[in-house]
Amino acid sequence: MQKPNMWNGVWLLLLLLLASGAQAADLTDPDGVENFIDGMMAVQLRQYASPGAMVVVVKDDEVLLVKGYGWADKEERIPVDPITTMFRPGSNSKLFVWTAVMQLVEQDELDLDADINGYLDFALPDRLFDGRSAGAITMRHLMTHTAGFEDVMAEVFVERRSQLQPLGDYLRDIPARVFPAGEISVYSNYGTSLAAYIVERISGQPFDTYVDEHIFAPLEMNYSTFTQPLPAHLLPHMAKGYLYQGGQAVEAGFEWVLSYPAGSLASSAMDMATFMLAQLNGGAHGEARILDETTTAYMQQQHFSNHPAVPGMTLGFIEGERNDVRFLAHGGDTLQMHTGLWLLPEERLGIYVSYNGAATVMARMVLFEEFMDRYFPVERPLLEAPANLEQLAEPLLGTYNAARSNFSGQEAILRLLPAAVLTIDDEGFLTLSVMGKPRQFVPLEPDLWTSRDGQFRVAAAFNDEGQAQYLFMGDPMPLQRAPWYATLLVLGPLLIGGMLWFAFFFGHWLRRLFKARGRAEYLERWPLWLPMLGFSLLMGALVAIGAIMVLRTSPTYGMPLMFFDWPMTTFRVLAVISGGMAVFAVWQLIASFSSWVRRDYRFRDKVYYTISALWSCGLIWFLYYSNIFTW
């Protein structure tokens, strides 16, 4: 196959964009659609270091474009075949879970508003992790991501096939409930797999078998499966996934998904085209029907929104708006592949793109936005900042964490990495990063802001002090204000300073111990320095073990191996070490305070040991806040 010339693609794309201006291009022209996508792909595969991609555009019960680009296997030079090559579209798997659920709803086998404990063979907790009442969870809550489960990153992907578990066994390790049911939409892989298990329980079939028989077979999706490992007849069609390392795409191994209904799907471009057409045409494609028309329409209605002024959730799809056109979307991410699916029901239009390179997480949104700007263009003047913008923005400024986080386990330490920081920029606009891009916002209302181009809205929910506690942008990924004491601005100096302080102490201790002059006097003061020594040694051990866990990466996922395959005993060792540090910190406090009543201790020594004791307590608080003590 001849290698594509990048610059031909660039010039083609530029000519198409310039020619379109503000006038909508013709969606009934398949050649025009293909030329546009060809130009985009020629640029994107090089720009995002992706070996391959597949793109689908469907309209009015027809496939306008289904095409593969680049390589399914770069090393063997096997091109992407849009009919038979299979990519892993990650969380687009969830759309098949929700479709299966609605099939059972149609058959009166499942009630969307019944307590799902009635369908399970184990009980979900009825309390939040802080002790408050959590409320009953319904299937509607699962479908709108309002069940309130915390996120557990380490229980999605695993390193080896032998780590996979039956779905029911995996689900019995229940993540903490952190939000009351029905209160806020926060994305949950666990919640989706729970819904799939209910499909298993009602149908009497394993979930992957149910989907094979009731969705894939009727739609003739012959190159799609949830099964891990892939069935033998599909193995030759599976594309390789690639990590981004050293500035290039590097082949990686097969990704094993423990929460498999939420993300293990492998599917071809043509199969996904068929599924989109069924969703756009009232549940039917050709002679096949997977849902009634009324059920499909009900599924695609909004059923929850975090704020009335921003898009929300249907029963499974994530709502959005671009150029005044409503769309239903779902992204999908593995650690190697990234995918986007968009349906425009009123236009009977669907777009699907999937890449087999890890660096393409932003590429899908670039493609979709360019597509919408070409075929549904609008012209708007950029909005200017009002004179009182700074005053209106004051309650919103600060650091925010993702509400989709872990709260009860050791993964909670990741909450210290801010998801967003809201500031006033040099031009006087409120600035927030949306989907990786810094965007300028102006107010519509005190609790509602819009980007200057009118494409994105941010809504705020305020706490009793009048500060924004949550920010909502229309997807189930709200932002939650970080408390001032849990930001890197505070904890960074505490951690770095603490490590330097105790490293200095250890060096000082060695020098005093091996220095003849004053050694005897120093040894007599062991009640002061011994707890500091114990604390320093344990902290060094904690940092060393933590560094090994972070630096040892998975060859399959390119991320720390501790998220995919790490003995639980290691995490328990961290908890024991933290407990030992706490004992030494208390000892330091007692010793340092008692030194102030001793006249034979110098003032500077009293200050030195008191500061050390207080710093130790600060570090212990950090370990407690981050749940490192969790057993």
C-alpha cells in the first residue's frame, strides 16, 4: 500500500474548509463527505501518531461513508478493513447494555423505577460512606449515572486473563456510595456492569451471550463481540492497539476488561454503522428490529440533568449541543484506543470514529467539531466580557476535582491532582479548560456561563457560603470544589518540605552519631531524636515503595502496574508503615512538648524538635486524608 502524503491531505482539508465558509456543505453528497473525512484523517493519523482509524457516517437509513484508514497491524502492514477489522470502542460498549435493558423493559421483565436489590442476589449498601441515608437505586439511576457510586480505577482493566472473574463475583466487591441516589449524575463503570448483571439474572444467559443472540445476530453484526478472549474465528480480524512512547506508536498487548460489559466490546466500522442506523430508525434496520419505535424514542429523551440549563442524560446516551443542533453521544476509551459516537436524531444522522493509537484522545472531538462546523455552520460574534465579570466570577474561582473520583480507598490520593482551575485571564475573562482546551467564558446568569463562541455552557451549584460547590457542563463528569487544604498549593510544600526536612535530619543524625565531640550529650537526648529517626526511616520506606509502584509500568497499558496487577499485601504494607509513622509522630509531639519544661535543652533545639513534630503531624494528616491507612 502506498504511504499517504500528509501534505496532500492538509491542502485538501484547507481547501474544503475555506470553500465551505459559513454555508452548509451538502450532506447528500457522499463524495464530498468522503473527501472531507479523507483530508481530516490524513492530518490526524500523523498529528496524533495513530497507526489506524475507522470512520462511519450514516444518514436517512443509508451508509454515506464507512472507511478504514492506515494500519490495523503496523508491523505486518495489514490495512484497516471497515467491514471486518475490529477495534475496541471502550465505553461505547455501554450502549449495548442499555439497549439490552430496554428490551427487557419492553417485555415487562424489568421495571425502570423498582429497587434493583429485588433483581440481585446480593444486597447493595443503603448508607453513604459518611453514614447518611443513600436511598434505593433503580435501573433509571444506573442508566443516567445517578446511582452515586464512587469510581474505582483499579477494577476496570487487569493485566492477565487469569485475573478475570465471573461478573457476579466482580460486582460483589461494591464501591462506596458517595452521593444519594438520583441527586447528581456521575459516570460509573460499576453501575453499568451492575445493569448488565441484572440482564443476566432476568434472561438466564451470560451477558455476552445475550447480546450475541438479541442484538448482534438480528442486526447481522458478525464482527462484534464482548467475549474475552475473542472467539477463534474473530481473532484474525482484531486490530492491534498501540501506546504512545518515545514520540511514536508502540504495539501493546490485548486489554483485559474486568468490568467487561462496560468496556470490552470489539466491533467493526460496518457493524457500528448498523447499530447507529437501528437507533436512528426507531429500533429497526432492514427487516431486523431490536426495539420498538416508542421504546427507542423514550430511550433517547432526556431523563436527568445536573442543571436545567445544560444538556443531560437520556437512558444511556449523553446529550450535547453543537451549532444549535442537539446530539446524543458516547465516548469510549481503552488505554490504547479512543472512540467517539454521535447521533443527531432530528437529522437522522450518525457519526462514528475509532483510532487504535493511545495519543488520540482529543482527535475524535476535533473531527466531530469540524464536521459540525462544515455541515451545520453558524456564525456568531464572540461575546465580550461585561464590566462586572470579575465580581460575578469571584464565587467560581478556585481549584476543582472530578466528582468521578475515589473517596474511600487509597486511590483517593489521585484527587489531589486538580481536574480544573478557574481563573480570570489577562483579558478579563473567566477561563476554564474544557475537553483539554482553555476556553474563555462570560456570564449569562450568576450560576450560568457560556464560552465566548456560544458552544459550551457551565452551570454552578452554590454552597451555603455562596461559593460554587459543583460545576456542570452537561456530561456526567461534574467538577467538585477542592477544599483549600487539599490542593497542591498547600500539600505540595507540605510534602516536599517534609521530605527535605527529614532527609536533612537523617543526615544530621548520622553526622552527630559518628562525630566524637558531643556524641555522649547527643545520645542522652534520645527521647527527642529517636521518634524523629523512626519517622524518617518509615517515611523513606513509604516513599521508596510508592516510587517503585508508580515507576513500574504495565507493558499493556503504559501506566503504573499497581492499577492492574499488584499484590494487595503491598497496599497493606503501606497502611502498616503509615500506622508506624503515626505512632512516631505522637511520640514526637509528646517529647517536643515535654522538652519545653526542661532547662537543660537549648531553645533552638526545642524549636527544632517542635517544628519537626508539627510537620510530622501534617504529613500524617495527609496520609489519613488520602486513605493510605486503608487496609
